[in-house]
Amino acid sequence: MQIGIRGTAYNTEDIDWGLEQGVRIIRVEELFERGIPDVMAEARKIVGDRPTYCTYDIDFVDPTFAPGTGTPEIGGPNSFQAQQVIRELDGVNLVGADLVEVAPPFDNAGGTAWLGASLIFELICVLTRSIQGKPVVK
């Protein structure tokens, strides 16, 4: 499952390929239209109680808040919404996670690194609570 996918109106080749492979892709328009809690409820339903690994890509976040990535794309969520997505993983049998694509050469002020560290901390909190079998404190 991919959440928050976006790009230019030029081409949907990558999205079309993913859909053909059976990947549930929620584009950013759908995420904002439905709301984060509703989309994340669908994510929890899809993974069920199976062990789940989460890869969180920093370029999910709008480059206003995370400019230090190799593939910035406008139209993403703000830092609070990025945090909310992680917290909505409550109830998922999360067994591991990572955060990718922070690019220090493009992160002159260090804000992307700070956001990335903060988001990975949130992921660790959810992961720890999942391992302990406790719900995330919201």
C-alpha cells in the first residue's frame, strides 16, 4: 500500500504500473479528501493482524517542511499531518520501520533532518507500543 502519492499531471505511468500489480495506491488528493483517520483505517484493515513493515519516505511531506530530499514534490502534507499518519498506525502489528530520502546536501538549515528524526521517533514509539501490545497514546 502506498499513501500520499503525487506528482505532476504530465504522466501517471508509475501509478498505473503499481495499480496493475495490485498495489493499493492512495493519491494525495484522496488522502486530503477522505482525511487521514479514514485512510489510515483502510490501511489497518488491509494489513489486518499480519506483521507489517512501514517505510516512511520524507518526500511524502511537502517540501515547505522537508526541502532536504532528492525528490521534492509540492502538494504534500505539513509536518503535523505527517506525524498524524504515523500515530494512526495504532493497532497495526508493526514489526519494523524506516525513514528514507533525507538528503543532507539539500538540507541547508537542517530542518528536514530534524523533521526526519522527529518522525522516526514517532515510528519508534508506535513500534514499541505494538511490540508491547499496548495502544498508542494519542
